Amino acid sequence: MSEETAKETEKTENQCENAENQNQTEEKVENQTNQAEEKAGSEKEAESEEKKEETSEEKIARLEKEVEALKAQIEESKKEALYRAAENENWRKRMMQQKEDAVAYANSSLLSDLLDSLDNFDRTVESAATATDPKSIADGVTMINKSLVGMLESKYGLVGYGAVGDAFDPDIHEAIGMQEGDVSEEQLAAVYLKGYKLKDKVIRHAKVMVVKPKA
């Protein structure tokens, strides 16, 4: 082997060795790169998980605040409902009391107006004990009667009805007897008990004897 050939062979071997070393270096760099990428991915994933955990905690905190706010609103609504219920109950009691008072004292005005007539009757009774003239007693009673009837008619709308000769009306008269007579239509022959109306409403029917045309 010539010296030149030996040099070429050595040069080729060196080149192969360099190529192999370069391949090993590149492989090492690639491994290092892959490891770095894996580490970066792991760190990024951990950071993402941490962010997720923080977001969940914030959401829980927000929901807890909303729950507390709703509880406060419910409590306020309960208080308002109880207050209104108590108010309504007090109003109902007041209305019931006013109604009871109205029923209990409905006649107080009428009774107060009757006191004058009662006083006059008392005075007439006292006078009758020593009176020598019956006509004076009768006149006193007649005066009291007119005063009482006038007050009831003018102030309370009480109207008496029923007189002999009036036409018979079954809506306002109660016939307790009937007879025939020389009349053209049914009319009152006698009034046993006067009837009374409160304004237009009959509060007591007149009890009467009726005379009707002869058959």
C-alpha cells in the first residue's frame, strides 16, 4: 500500500467518525428538545389546571353570595308577609267591632227621639192620678200621639195606612174577614190594626174587614 492510499483511507475513516459523532450530537439535541417540549407541555397543563381550579373557586364564591342574597330576600319577604297578615287581621277585627257596634246601637237615635214622648206619657199618667176631667187626659194622650207620629213620619219615613173606605189591596192589607155590601169594588169595612210602611216598604200589614160587591 502506498503512502497516498494510506492517507486517503485514514481521511475516509475520519470523515465517517465525524459523521457518526455529528449524528450522535443531533440525536442528543433532538432528545433534549423533546424533553424540553414535554416539560413545557406538563408545566402548561399544570398551569391550566390551576387556572381551572381558581375559576371554580370563584364560581363557588359567587354562587354562595347569590344564595346569601336570596336568603336575605326570602327573610325580608317573610317579614313583610307577616306584617301584612297582622295588618289585615287588625283591620278585620276593627271592621267586626264596628259592625257589632252598628248593630248594637242601630236604634240609639230612634230611642233618643222617643224619650220626649215617654216623658210626656209619664207626665200624663201623673196628671191622670189627680185629674177630674177625663177629656183633659184624652186630649193629652192625643197630643202625645200626634207628636210621636209626626216625628216618626218626618224623621224616619214611617207612614201609617188603613182607613175605612180605602180600596182593598192584598199586597198591603191582610183580610181577617169578608162580607157582602152595596159597593162597586172591594174596600175596607173596618180596620182592626193599622198597617205601617217604612218609606215604600211594608213593615206591618193592616188587619182589616173587607166588604165586597153582592153576588
